[in-house]
Amino acid sequence: MKKILIKNGHIVNNGKILKKDILISGERIEKISKKILNEENLYKTVDAKGKYILPGLIDDQVHFREPGFPQKGNIASESRAAVAGGVTSYIEMPNTFPQTISLEALDEKFEIASKSSWANYSFMFGGTNENFQILKELDQRKVAGLKLFLGSSTGNMIVDNKEVLRIFFSNTDLPISVHCEDEKTIKKNLNYYQNLYGDNIPISLHPKIRSDEACYSSSSMAINLARETGARLHVFHLSTSRETKLFSNSLHLKDKKITAEVCIHHLWFNDKDYKRLGSKIKWNPAIKTKNDQDSLWRALNDDRIDIIASDHAPHTLKEKNNGYLKSPSGGPLVQHTLLALITCFRKGKITLEKIVEKACHNPAILFKIKDRGFIKENFFADLVIIDLNDTQKVTKENIYYKCGWSPFEEIEFLGKINSTWVNGKCVFENGNFHKKPNSKQLIFNR
């Protein structure tokens, strides 16, 4: 099989944008240079003139719903949508059914993904109040990390025993990713609004119920415990201005013990959007005020926030169209995260270099993912080529989620994904999928 030469593209990598050629040999990048000749037609040539080449995104927080929730999605359908959105690797969450809280459940997911995933994959192991003894059996080169729900979650996955939490924090070198919302505060707020509205609570009160205080009290508690124990803590989906003040930009990411992530919906939407979109933008933690949104952007750009993710969590429209109390939280995002970020770049909110840092480089650094996250010789050729001179409107016809809808419907993004490459193979190009996925299990340098 011929080597592949991608010519004339602008590579966005390591804080720079440089016009260079990329030679792919098999699954990896063999050479990067200003000009790579193909005089004897030894290479298959792809002309990326006028386009930008990014490392494939690494989404550190997705819910692909398999096993257990086939009406919402599965690893095949959602990873296929991911590569259409320039995501070449993902880390999937444990609140499936059965939950990923045993070694057997973890192995089952790896087996499913090995047969059906379009993107490279790994999974988090879920902690509960009862399963901390399994920590010592986890293969740290295989599992992405530990996920703890400190607030409302699926089934019995909430970890609300402070002593158990301390055991987790004290007995693993794995990154511990946490969902931080204080359950007592949420229940108190919910009871208050139920007394006022009964079962007809307006969706606009979601950020009042899952409040600023619920988030801050839980995040600050987790951070204090991490400082006491020396744990490697990663706080998922920040949603408030107050929380951003808990994090520092005084160290390089590789030297940080406490890090933070923000998701695209908290950057794109604010509480004014509930009137238009209703439960389609009901997430936990809740989308909050314009001030919170602006503070998240500032913290992202000044490096207090380290990673951008999607928190892709599909539900059917039938489920979402229930009233506030019965409508599940979460929504489909993985196909449109990069396009939304590119649009934010075009509007001056972030640079291309910063997008690549937060969505490609930093997940690889934080989780110690081997040979991915950068456009670098001898690394896997996980790439996405984008066209900034074109646009892409989200319609029912070009949504690839199994649930069939998106909170971005009818939005015209200011950029278009030309192609996505996974392990040296083009898997999505000009709106079309190639027949076979080319994914691999992520390996971690631990």
C-alpha cells in the first residue's frame, strides 16, 4: 500500500501554525517537512491547500450508552458521529448498564469497542461506596482513569461516604475525574421549587436547582481532599464563575496535581437559551448565567481550565420532551464540538492554537496517552483537516447520532470538516464515511 503525502496544509500544533507536508506510513507519521517531494509518484497525494490540519481531538468525557441503552446510542453509532466531528479518540464513562464498576464490565466494553468503534477508545472505571478494593487490580496502562460521581448519578454510583472518598484519593495514582454537585443542596432547592410549582417546574429554574452553591461546595471539598491526600484530581465540566477561582495557572499541565475541564455546551449556551431550547439544553451541571459563561472563557484562555470536552450524553427526543422532573439531563454533542469551537475562533473568542492545546494536546498529557494528541513524527496519524473558507449547517439529514437530534440544529458553523484520519486511514471525507473503522485501544504511559 502506498504511503500517503498530505501537502500544502497549515499544521496547527504545539502553539504554532506552519505550512508543512506530512508523510504517513502505515498507521504513523513518518515525516513532517516544509516540502516533501513525490517525483516518482511513490506516494498517494492529498492536497490540503488552503486548509488547516489539526491533531484529532481527544474527548475525555463521552457517554456512548453501550451496554444498556440501545435506544439512546451505542459505541458504533456515537463513535461514527465522533469521527465526523474530528474526534479520533475518546474516553467513555462508566454509567452504562451494567455499570463499569467491575473488571468484567470493563472487559466487556473493551470487547465491544474492539469490534465496532470508529475512533480510538478507552474507558473509565467507576467508583462506588463499595468497590474501592478493586483499585489494586486495575491495569493502569489499559484503563483511562477513575470516575467518581459526587452528585446525582445513575443507580448506585454516587460516592457520598467521605471516608470511602478518602480511600479512593489515597490509594491510586490514576487520574481521578469527578462530577461535582452537592446532593443535599440540590434536594433542598428542588423541594423549595416543588412546593411552589408542584410537578410543573419551569426548565428555566434548572440552574437554580442545580445551583452555583451546589457546584462550588462539592468542587471545593474535592479539591481540599486532593490537597490533603496528594491525589491526581481532574474536575469535570466546570459551570460556574466561582469554581474557576479554585484553579491555578501557575504550573505547566504536566506538573499540576489538580486540573479542570469545561464542556462545549457551557461555553456556547447560557441561561437565556432555555426559553428557546428548553430541555434540549438540560445538563448536569446546569447551563448557568452569561457571567458564568464569560468566566469560563476567561479561565480557559488563561489556562486555569486545562481541557475542553463534549460530555456527549444522548437521549431520545421522546425522553427529553417530558416535563422538567422526568426529562433526563444530557444531550448529543460529540459530532459538533470542534465545529462550535472553530466558530468561536472565527468570532475571536479563542485561537486555533488554544483549541488544539485544550482539545488535543492536553488530554494526551493529562492521561499520559501514548503517541497521540500531537502532529509529530512517529506518532499515530490521527488528524482532522478543516476548511475555514466553507460553512456547515446542522440539519436532520447530516446528524449522525442514533438519537437523531442536536441542540445545534439550524446553526450554520463557520468552518467545515474536510476529512478525519484515524491511525493513518481516512475514515470520513466530504460528508462520507469509508467502510471500515480503523480504531485502536488507547495505551497509557504509566
